[in-house]
Amino acid sequence: MNWLKQQQSVAKQAQATPYTELQPSDLQWTAMESTCVETQVFYLMADSGHIGMAQVIYSNVAGIRTTCQFNTKIFYPASTKTPPLWSSDPLTNHDFTPDKLSFYADACAITLSPSSESYTVKSATNPSSIVNLIITRTAPGFQVGFNGKTLFGTDPSHPWGTMRHAFWPRCSVQGSIITSSHGEIDFKGRGVFIHALQGMKPHHAAAKWTFADFQSPSFSAIMMEYTTPPSYGSTVVNVGGVVREGEIVCAGAEGRKEYLEVEEDRETEWMEPKAARFEWRGRTNGKEVKAVLEGALGERLDKVDVMAKVPGFVKTLVGGVYSPQQKLSLKIKIGDEEEKVEEGELFAEATFIS
């Protein structure tokens, strides 16, 4: 049971402080000078039916070599039967603004506005996908606990590894991605922003990941769940929350994910999820909150060897992502209020690392 002493889950923080609203300082890049992977990622759900992702990854290997990568992905509406567009390019001359709130490199910039309420994402690193987007927060951002961190190591004051997530779960999106194959795609719609830090080798932090992003006219629900490797007791850490315009309904570490149906992928031997239940619990203004999404995950949008898409040492691992998209209804109960049911769109990812 030595692993119990080597990990301090953010869930422990959340017992006393379920979540804190993000301040500008919480959005600063850490840019560690030791082994880490840090990322800012924007998930996009366009009114047109397109799903998109724009991401910058900062990777440091043992303090010896630092690389940065800009990734773009577009999923086209199912009716078009168009395969996803993936662009991934190394960045040169990367740097940060003095306040560490904005990132830039040759032909690429992710800039936080002076009000700290929107990001501008611009990239001309790849002619196949030229990005020009503005992502504006329409509900408060949050981190679970008081700093969002799970710590690895026997001394919490000097951990040798960290895991942290900070969320803007509900955003409006303006702008477009110009593609060489299908012209300009208008991404007006909704979005999610996540700032994540793995202050350690990724395969030491987690063996499995599940990500869920649900957007409906009134609500947004987000969940990030990871399972540590057996060397850390296969511990499940679940962070996330439910928000609506201008308000956090609940957030914390009490969420739960269950795969109701799985099917073995013959190619990889991973168990691909086919149906799932996502549950969020918490409190708002002293009232108990419970929100549930349950149902089939729909047809898989994509399957990728994720480890071929990230830089450095991570490429020596084996991994995969399954990305289903489906319309589901969120059922949410707040205190004694009548249960609300609202249909929206779920984008989910399941990642396996070994």
C-alpha cells in the first residue's frame, strides 16, 4: 500500500473546498524546466455541425529539450462522410508574455484578453488549416479544490509530479478555420477551454482517460476522469462540473463515469465504449445538485494513435483515442426544484495508454 503515501488526490482538497473560480493568475503557463507536458486546448462545437479542436502543447524532457506543437482537428458533419482533418506542426521560437498569460511562436499565438474573458487563437503554421478564432467565456471558469492539483510523491510540499486541470466549460466561439480541402469553415457556436499540466511523464500520471463535453442551450457539463497506473493503485480521479450562463451550478470531485456497454477493438484489443453514464454531484446555495447523462455514444468519429501525435519521449508508448459524438439529454435536479431535462450534444474521448 506504499502507493497510498505517494499520491495526494485533488479529491482530498475538494472535501473542504469543492472548487474555486479561476482568477487570471490561474491561467498562467507554468512552463516547467523539468519533465512535463502542458497544454491549452479549445474544443469547438459549431452551429454548422462541425466539431473542432485547436491545441498548443509544451513538452519538456528532463530539462534537456523543450518542444512545442500546434494541433488542429476538424470533424465534419456525419452526413458529409468526410474523414477528419488533422494538422500537427512543431513550433519554432516559442515564448510567453512576461505575465505568462499568453503564448506565441512563429506564425502562432494564443492571446488572453486584458479582461481575461477571451482568448484569441491564431495559427498559420499549416496551410491545410489556418486558424483565426475568438473563444469568450460566458460562465465562470473553475478548478477543483483550491489549486486543482493532484500531487505525486511522499512529501506534498515537494512533490515530484503534479496533475492539474483548469476549465472554462461554457464559451461562445467566433471565427473560422480555413482549410485547403474544404475552404473556410465558420466555427460560430459554443466551446470549451482547458489548461492542463502533467508535471511528470504522462504514462506515470495516468493509464486511462475519459473526457466528456456536453453543450445544450442552457447548460454545459464537463468531466475529466483519469485512472493512475497500477504503481499508484489504479486510483480514479474525477474532476468536472455543470454550469449555465454566468453561473457555476456545481463542480468538484464527486463525479462518476460508468461504461454501460463496451466492445473489444480487434485491432488494439482495447475495450471501446459504446454506451455510458456520466453523473455530476455537488451543491449550489446549500442545495444538492445531481446531473446525469446516459445513453449510447453513437458512431465513433475517429480512432487515433495519440502517441504518434505528441512530441518527445511520449512516442515510445502505445495509446489510442476513441472520439464518439451523440445527441443526449441532460437530466438535472437542483434541491426541491422540478427536474430539468434538456437535449444537447456530447463529445467524448476515451484514451488508453500502456
